[in-house]
Amino acid sequence: MPDPAPKSILVVDDDQHLRSILGDILAHEGYHVVMAESGEKALDRLEKQEVNLVLTDLKMPGMGGHKLFEDCSRRWPQIPVVILTAHGTVDEALEMIRQGAYDYIAKPYNTQDLLIRISRALERERLMVENQALRNQLVLQEKEYVFGDEPAINAVMEKVQAVAATDFPVVLMGESGTGKEVVARLIHRRSQRAAGPFVPVNCGAIPRELFESELFGHVKGAFTGATSDRKGLFEEATSGTLFLDEIGEISLEHQVKLLRVIQEGEVKRVGENLQRKFDVRIIAASNRDLLAMLKAGTFREDLYYRICVMPIVVPPLRRRKGDILPLALLFLERESVQSGKDVKGFTRAAMDKLLAYPWHGNIRELENKVKQSLILAAEELIDEDEILLDDQSAAPAAIEDTPPLKGEPAPTLTAGGVTPGAGEHTLNEARRDFERRYLIGVLRKNRGNATMAAKEAGKHRSEFYYLLKKHGITPADFREEA
């Protein structure tokens, strides 16, 4: 892989001697240095070549550093500006920082301090560019959703593309929060029914006594409270798509009636005998295993095969890591507008933390955590400490939340394994203890090589590093043992 091009720094100062000194220092560190003796010349350089950072004096004849910063922030907002200032102009430099300048360096400057601040500013510029690339990806992808490039989501997209061209019923299956409704909308938008309505209904949220009225409609006087005629959702969706979310929650009694309506293509409103034709495409969704429900006798086989011409399994977010960062940025941009906070993206450490997390709550959980992080954000980029993630270890939440039997002592973790009795460890403490011991063991076995240890543990490298950090484990400690 070729070495990346050196970062380009524009040095702006009317003092030729100081420009030369700064240029030599920066060039010695491997930076590409561009010189300008005034604000006007600096703008000319910025228009003609790529620059990663502007280092400018504050007081110069003609266009000074303040005006140069204002023009830069308007035309090239991604380029950080660092101000060189004398003692008497520190207050002005601080005001520029409040307006968006990255940093200021007081003269006479310490060379090491100067280089550290420039390195930090360039890291910020890199992250801003990286976050902008994610924004560009959002623009290129479908509205409301982002698809990564993993085989799991590519397989979904292939089925979506194939089924959208037909009028066959579809069943979307997957964990809660994976975006099944968004996939349903995508199929609708790509179908010949795109000009018609998309009508979603959460079957699990409809009271049983109102199920027929909601889906099939009713006439005035059909039951107490029916004060006027009302179309059902089948009629509302005519010429479009009816999305039956959580279809596994429908009772067997209503499954029979739903099957008859779908088979006949006619619906009868509650309280009348007239059969009304409808023309809809059915897309259903469930976070439950419908095939398992068939075997258990809680879902009708004839209804399943009527609606499930094309089953599509929407994978969980942990199997679509390419979606995590674009989705996080999408949620951040939406919430930033609503909250009025000017937060532009995530630091690299924050991105790694998001990628390492298992996201058992899927997209809904990601959106929730982004909102939390936005509240805590103190800078324009969210850092890892501002992302509050839950402890989601391997055991299911239902088991974790089960209280011990009354009078039963909690188990303990000893060298011989987990021992029930009058110990001091809770289940979560025992699990954390075991996890830490495992991490130490696999690192020791691989002589402190975290990459090899992560591979053996079956973890993504960033996820493995996140676990090490959580337990305060340093891989280098085990290299010394080897």
C-alpha cells in the first residue's frame, strides 16, 4: 500500500523570517508547506491547491488573520485554522475560537507545543473529512436507510430488487428494530405501485374487538361508537401496498378472516353484506419465527403460504457493521437540527466504540444512544466517553434479570469454576470475572499480539480492543511475559 500523501499546511505571516522558520520546522516533520505573506495571497493559494490546515498570524497589513479566518470558515469549513498571536491579542484569538477557529498559539511559541497542536488540528480535519464522506454516502443511498456492503445486506438487496418488480406478497422477518418497515417502504418505492399509498398497520397494537373494523371497515351503527361509515385499511391501500407489521400477533380467529379476504380480493365492512373489491399488495413482517409458530399451531399454515411467496430475513445490525456509522451520522444530523446543538460527527475512538458494540436493540438502540451522546457532547465531535453503552454480554437479558430464589446464596467464581454457595459474586460479576480471565488467557497464549488474540476469540479487532479497555488490560504487558 503506497504511503499517504503528506498533509499540506498553509503558513500565513507577513514576516519572511518567521515564515521561513515555521516552514523549516514543519517540513522537517514531513508536512508539505505552502507560504503566503498576506491574507489575500492565502486565499489565492487556497483556491488553487488542496490545503489541510491554515496556520496564520493575527496582525498583518491588509487582510489580517481574523478576516482570513472568516473567509476560510465560510468557503472551506472543513479546514482547521490555527492562530499565531502575540500576548496583546490573546483576547481576540479567544473570540475567534468561539467563532470556530480550532486553536491559537501564543508567541513566542514552544516548538514541541506547536507541533502537538498542529497534529491535533490535522486529526480533527481528517475526522471532519471522514464524517463528510459518510454524509455523502447518505446522499447516494436510499432515503431513510443506509445499506452497507456486507454479504448479509447484499443478499437482502438482491431479493428486494427481484421482488419489487413483481406483485407477489412478501414476508419480512428479523429481530425487533432491524428496519423491516423501511425495507417494506423500499420495496413499495421500487414497485409499479409506487404512485399509490403505503399503508402501515401494527397488528399487535389493534385491540381484538376492533381488528375487523380497522382492516375491513364498518358502517354507521354497526356497533356502539360507529357514528359514521369508515373505510378499512384494505380499501385505504387500494392501488398501493398494505404493510401488516407484527403479523404473528394476530389471533387464529382473525387469521381465518384475513386469509379469506386475501384469497377472494374482496372485503366486507362490519355491519353490511356488500362485498367491495380492493387491489393491494401485501407485505407482512414479524420479529417472531413464523415457521416455529406453524409447528406450535399458533399460526395458520394456509395463511403463511398465501402471504409468504418471498420470505426476506433482515439481518441484525451487528451483522451489518457497514451500516452503523452512516446510520449514527444520519441520526446525529436529524437530532442536531432539532436540538440546536452544532455537533458535526464522531471522533475515531467514538466510531470504534460504536462498531465494537453488539447492538442487540438494533437500529432503535443506535438511535437512542446517539440522542444520549448528543446531550452530553461538549465539542463539535462526539468522543467515546460521551457514548453511554450498556453492558451487553453473551447471556440473554431475561436470564440476567432473573432474581435468585429466596434464601438461595449467590454463586461464587473460584479457580475451580463457578461454585454455588455463600459467595460474594453476582451473576454479572461472575461473568465479568470470567470474561477478564478469558481475555488475559488468550492474550498470554498469543504473546500479547492483540490481532491474533482477537482472531482466536472470534471478535472484530475493534470490539476486542474495546473489551480490553473495559477490563483495563494492556496487551504490551503480555509481550514482556513472552
